[in-house]
Amino acid sequence: GTVVVCTNEGNADLSANVPPLHIVSMGIEKLIPRLSDLGVFVRMLSRSALGSPITQYTSHFRAPRPGAEMHFVLVDNGRSERLAMPEFWYSLKCIRCGACMNTCPVYRRSGGLSYGSTYAGPIGAIINPTFDLKRFSALPFASTLNGSCTNVCPVKINIHEQIYQWRQVIAAQHEVPFVKQEVLKMAGRLLGSPTLYRGTVKSLEGALRRLPNFMLYNPLNIWGKQRDLPHVPHTTFHAWYRKNRKGGGDGGS
């Protein structure tokens, strides 16, 4: 077989050719049937990650250099168990292009380190719980479920649907902290009633301009040191629409 590594700076060539020992560590889901299938994956990977037709370096390693050694390590690490999960096995199709991270509003504002694992972003929110549900039980809740990640995924993984399904699993296994449970119940009642929601937003209009800043920008919260919240809109869309829908012109168009 052939090991193919795609990079933009030639790091694969340097690390594989300079040392006397080349160790290839790869997940079992990264195997493809034929060399003729490679072109599809390389173009799909580069287009989704960089918007380019191909990567700068596509390195093929088929055998060790004379006098050197080459070893292969095929990693399972829970992948076979995930394959047996009807709702979540589709995440094994991931080609690690990063398109879901580029479009995710949560990842773009929080960064990769906040996910606590090698797998970050929306794909990390559905992969990490398969390794350790208790440790990563908070990740599926770090999502707006807007579906943008699913729309841009080149291999058509239903990421936002799996995030929602993980929330159900986590709740069923009682891995949701008590405080979060109560907050979610309150949010459900608030968001489930348009009248209650609009009344709350109107009554808290002044507080919304001050309270989030007080909670984020204090010595106890490191996250807020280098991040700015967007400005609160002067009016809600519902209020704007009620004001302009009968007037026509620019406001009612």
C-alpha cells in the first residue's frame, strides 16, 4: 500500500526522510480501497479546507529508504465501537478538512483549545463523546444547531443532527449537571412562549447592555480578556417589523 500525507509546508517530507525510523500512525477509517480513489479525496480535502484545487505538497510513501525502517500503526481507539452506533457511525467519514470549523460561529469565537481535545469544532463535539462521554459531555451543548457545519461538510456528515442526538444520550445517562438542567428548563419555558420571551427581552433591554460585560470581563474569567462581545441591537426584529410593516417603502420592503 501507499501512505499519502497532504501538507502545505512540506513537513511530511522532512519528518519522513530525515530520521532513520519512519512510524506511520493512522486511524483505521483513513484506509481507502484503491489508489484510483485518491484523487477524489485529495481534491475534496483541499477544496474544502483551503478553497484550492490541490495541496502544496502531496507526499506518497510506499517503502522505507535504503538502510531505514518504516512501521505502520493502525489505530482503533474506539472507532469499531462507534461503527456499531447507528446514530453516530457516520462521523467516521470525516476527512479532517476543517470546513465545519471555518463556518461554526461557536468555534470561531472560542478557539480550538476550549474543546479540550485534539478534535475541535463541530466534528469534535460528536467525536469526543464516543471516547469519553463523561469528560466531553459539555461539548454537544456548545452549539447553536444552525446546521451550517452540515451544509459545508464535503462528505455529508449530519453533524448538527448528531450533536442534538448526543444531547439526548447525555441527558438520558444523567451526565447533565443539575445547574445546567435547571437553566435549560427555564430557557425552554422562556423560549417556548413568544409573549414571555418578548416581555423578558423588553424588560431586560438595559441590563443586556451591562450584565454580560460584567460577567465576562472580570479577573475570574480568563476567556473574556481578549474577546469582545458584539453590541446589543437597539431594537429587536419583531419590534422593527411591527413598526414598519404597515408603512411600506424601505421599512416594509
